Amino acid sequence: MSSEAPILKDSTIEVSQEEFPQQLKEKKLSWQKLRRYDSLDVESGKLRHGHPRHGFKGAEWSVILQLAFQSLGIVYGDIGTSPLYVFSSTFPNGTIKHNDDILGVLSLIFYTITLITLVKYVLIVLWANDNGDGGTFALYSLICRYAKVGLIPSQEVEDRDVSNFQLQLPSNQLRRASRLKSVLEKSQFAKFFLLFATMLGTSMVIGDGVLTPCISVLSAVGGIKEAKSAMTEDSIVWISVAILVCLFIFQRFGTDKIGYSFAPIMCIWFGLIAGIGVCNFIKYDPTVIKAINPQYIVEYFKRNKKEAWISLGGVVLAITGTEALFADVGHFTVRSIQISMCTITYPALILAYTGQASFLRKHNEYVSKTFYKSIPGPLYWPMFVVAVLAAIIASQAMISGTFSIIQQSLSLGCFPRVKVIHTSAKYEGQVYIPEINYLLMVACVAVTLGFRTTGKIGNAYGIAVVFVMTLTSGFLVLIMIMIWKTHILLIITYIFVIGSVELLYLSSVLYKFDQGGYLPLAFALFLIAVMYIWNDVYRKKYYFELDNKVSPEKLKDIVVDTSSYRIPGLALFYSELVHGIPPIFKHYVANVPALHSVLVFVSIKSLPISKVPEEERFVFCRAQPNDLNVFRCIVRYGYTDIRNGEEPFERMLVERLKAFIREDIMFSTIIRNNEKCAEEEGESNGGSSHGVNADNDAKRVDNEKQLEAMEREIEALDKAWRAGVVHLVGEHDVVAGKGAGIGKRILINYAYNFLKRNIRQSNKVFDIPQEQMLKVGMTYEL
């Protein structure tokens, strides 16, 4: 073999025979830092570091402004259409006892939008995104990544080497953060409570996704009664149902196309409500500007006492859809949402409510029909059309947020498997979930037909909105303490100002529990039950596999057993177990005594981050001895990563496996040469030039042997790949173990198995080719 022949070559390494010993010495320091762990070999931990790629970090302003424009059509539909029903919901009896009550309510609306929407969400909460993604699960994932509060023991040392995973650790001076982290990690109750709170928040957001379309469309369509008095309530309800069905059918085209279609309409909507607001403000009563003085809030409560407190349930509807700002941030960026909110949405809403208050100061009797009565005559029909379109868009905001939050819960094992379709190749995070879309459609139609009026739906709506906001504040305080390490005085200020306002609103909306407020809680209980059942059995399955995994010694015995034949081909065994070989492999060999020439045990693992860079996705180790051609591979995904991308999964895996083999050979050679170098240094004083030359010749021979071994392994892998790939997927039936209580039997044998029978199978979720798939059945007694 020529001394100039390359011995190691890939995208990052190219070394000649002459340079090889020196190259190994130069690599010595970096490799010495690595150690072998129980989870995977040292090679598995060596990952390149980079910056989170999600969220268009460093994007040009043209892209940010483009996304800001799109966000108008997705994010702000819900909060933007609140002027349709806020004043009528705040005075449900249609009477205003004192003219200054209008100023009190306007002041409440102004400070609620400013404190909750602008200060809390736009300026604070949006920055608590998880590598660009928002929502309740994003907050939970941040906490899980910092403190070990996850309930599945799948954490590995190598996970912290993923660039998107890293967080700044607390310094010695910040004892508060370390103390809170320690409390959360040691308390099993705290772990369960955080998971329950996350499920509750997720369920409430999904409940918003049901109620928003109902109240928005009904409010807009109901305006037709002002022009057509013959229009009956039944007609309005059925027109609303037809609009809702069309909206959900349209979802499959994706957020990108919907955003561009809806954004111009929302621009017109905000322009019209702002313009009409200014017109009414000038025409009727410009003195309402004094509502900026919070003294009018105090006087409003003094005059109305309990009724003023109850009316807060109507005022809170002014900030419905605010959670969509955070839940939908994954579809856009923080900057784009801040720009669109501060420059268009917030000013338009304040002007709209100010104009309506000016109108009501002169026309108290029209409080139940404030929006349409305050429209100048010539603009009525154009405004009606735009209002209906804006109501449709309002529904889109929470539907998009629901898709995003379900996608996150899926990857953390908290929701049954459903197919997630990424609808935009240009922007990450824009997804569509067919099953959830149709379930939302059925629920929206049922609520619209059942409640029929915006008053009852508004009572239900307020509870869902305030519950989610309160939970978000709770998570945010934990993040402020542990991750942001915010000054304690700022945290106390946040709790005192924002927290007290939200608790006051929560107490008010709960008062209307029996007037429709039970609906979101019923939704939440149902969804929490589904999520709990799935997550609980998911955890039990993982612990079962962990307790019954195949030991390295048993694996070697199985592979070298003369009764098992090695046939040409590459076999991929899929499992969620990341700490060993799943027991289903032993079950497979016992029934099929033949193994493929190359075996790769593939563990699909979800990390509590939004994205894992592709170059850091695959982590390998090999089973000993090396000539077994048996490997373990952990494929790591974030909760927004595409698991069925355009490039075939098996091709990516094989290419990464080749790179691993090259680095593994290099590492083994480094170890041997370092040992020889140590021996040489000890004998250097008495050594001769003849001995040094002999050692160099021995190293060259060793390098050539390693080269040949590497070429043989890669050739064997290529040969196995050409012979064919078989995907072996475990089909686990789970039953309650002998002696299990009746509750456990109902949970596993009936509830979980019912969900399992009615969801997509794993091969459909991962798009495994049917002709290359082999299912291996096994029953787990949990």
C-alpha cells in the first residue's frame, strides 16, 4: 500500500499515512476529554455545538416584516374580534346604571389589555420560548431541561451536548435557583404536579380552540339581524355552522397559505375598527379619554360592588386569544409578533373600544348591540362582511395554536399518536393534524348547536382563557427564578401586579360556572383523562422494558449462537428504550432463529427541546466484540422536528453509521498509540535509533491494519444495505399483571387499549415502507 494513500476520509477528516501518527497526537487532547458512560460510548457524546436554528435568529428585516404581516392573519383574529362582544358581555342585562360606569369599564379594558397582553405576553412571556416555540409544553420543556423533573428515566449525559439543549448553569451566588431546582428534583409530588399543570393548560388551550370559532362566528353573523329583522335565531345558528365547517375543511392548505390569504383581511379589519373608533370618539364624547385615569375603576367598584366583580367575566373577553400570541410563536418569530402587535393590533383595539365607549355615553340603550349600532350607516354592509371574515380568521388563531401544542405533547409522550403534517417547506413550525382538525370541527358544531347564543358561550370562554393565563404565570415564575435568574424584587412585582389581576379575573369567571362555565372544565377533564391514561401506560411500558432489557452478555450469546443463522441484509429494530436492548429482541430470536448480517437497534427519543440539528441527531455505539456487526443507535428529535422528512431515514442512518465507524477506528488507534507513546517516553533515555525506527514501523503496520478493518466494516455495511433493509417494529400488547387492582385493569386493559386501537400505528407515523416492515408481537404484563 502506498504511503500516500488516504486512510481516513469523510466530510471532516482526510489524513495520509505519513500524517496519521502526528494527526493522532494532535487529536489527543480533545479525545482525552471524553469518557465512556453506561448509556452510550464516548463517541456518542462527541457532538458539534452550534446555535439554535429555529426562530429565524439573525434573519433579515425583510423576512421579519413578512412574518409580521402573516401573523396578522393567524395570531390576532381572536383578540382582534373581541370588540364584537365585550361591552355586551360586560353588561349582560342590557342596562347601564350610571353613565360613568362606561368610563370604569373602558378603563378596565385599557389596563387589562396593556398589562396582560402587552406587558406580560408581548414583552415578557414571548421570550420564554423554547428555541422559537411557545405554549404550555414549551414552558414545561424548559423546566425539564434545566431540572430533572421528567417522569421517564431516559435522560443521558450526551443529551446536554446537543447545542439547542444547553442552558447556563447557576453560579454559586445564585442560591435561590439551585435551591428551587433541588426541591423540584427531589419531590415526586412536584414532578407530577408540573406534568398535571401542563396537561391542564394544554387542555384549556384546546378548549379555546373549540370555543373561539363558536363565539366569534356567532357574534359576527348575528349582526345581520340589524338589517334583516326577519332573520331568525335558527337561521343564524345554521349559517354559523356552515361557515365553521368550511373553515375546518380549509385547514389542510396550511398556515402559510392561510396567513397570506387572511392577513390583508385583518389589515382592513383593524383599519376599519380603528377608523370608526376615531370617528365615534370625535362625534359623540371625546371626554372618554379621561378613562385613562384608574380612579374610574375604583369608583365603578364602589357603585356596583358585587355586580362590578361579576362583570369582570365580560371584560376579560377583551384579551381572549392572547395565549395564541405565545402558542403560535413557533409559526413566526418573537420580533415579528412584537412588531405587528405594537404597531397595528394594540392601537387599533384601544381606538375601537374608546369609540364604542364614546357611542355608549350617548346611547346607553344600545349596549347589547354596541358593535353594529356604532357603525355609521353607509359602512354597515361592508363592515358586516369584513366582520364575518374576521371572525373566521379569529377561529384560525386558536386552531393553529391547538395544532402546535398537540405536536409538542405528542413528542413528550403525553398524547396518543396522530399524524403531523408540516405544511410549509419555507417556514418551520407550521403544521396540520387531520384527526385533531376533524375532532375540533365536530366539537365546534356541537357547541354552536347546543348553546346557540354568545352569552352562554362567553361564560365558558372566560374560564378557559383565565385558567391558561394563570398557569402560564406559574410556569413563568419558575423560569424567572431558575433559568433567567431574575432579581427577586422584579419577580415579586410581577406576582403582585400581574398575578393579582389574573386571580381577580379567575374568581369572577368561576362565579359563572353553572351558566356555561362548566363546558371548558368538562373539555379539560376529558382531555386530561386521555393524556393521563396514555402517559401513565407509556411510562409503565418504558419501565417494563428497562427492567427486562437484554444484557450485553446475553446479546453476545444470542448473536454468536450457532443455532442462529446470519443472512445478508440490514435489520433495524425499533424501540423507545434508550438504555439497552429491548426484550422484544429476545422474543424475536426465540421464534425466528435467523439474524441479518448487520443489526442496528434504533431507539427513537424525544428531547425536551424544540429542535435537534441534523448533524447531532444520530448517536451510535457498538456491541462488543467488534466483529459482531451489531450497533445501537439513538435517534434524537425535538418536539417540532419532522420525523418523516424528504430524505429516506435509512439512507441518513447508514451514512451516519459509516462516519461513526471511521471515528471509532480512529479513536481505537489513538488509544493504542498513546499507550505506546507513554512506553517510549519511559524508555527514551536508554533507547536507540534502531528501536525508534522499529516502533515507527510497528505503528505503520498497526495503522494499515486499522485501515483494512475499517474498509471491511464499511464494505460489509454497504453489502448489507444493498441486500435489503428490514424494519422490525415492536407491536406491544399490554395487559395488567396478575394481582392488579380493578382500577389498574380498567386503565390498561380497557381505556389504554381502546385508545391504542383507534390511533395511527407507528409505521404510519414514521412512514416505514410496508414491503420492508416486519411487525414483532409481544405481550407486556404491567
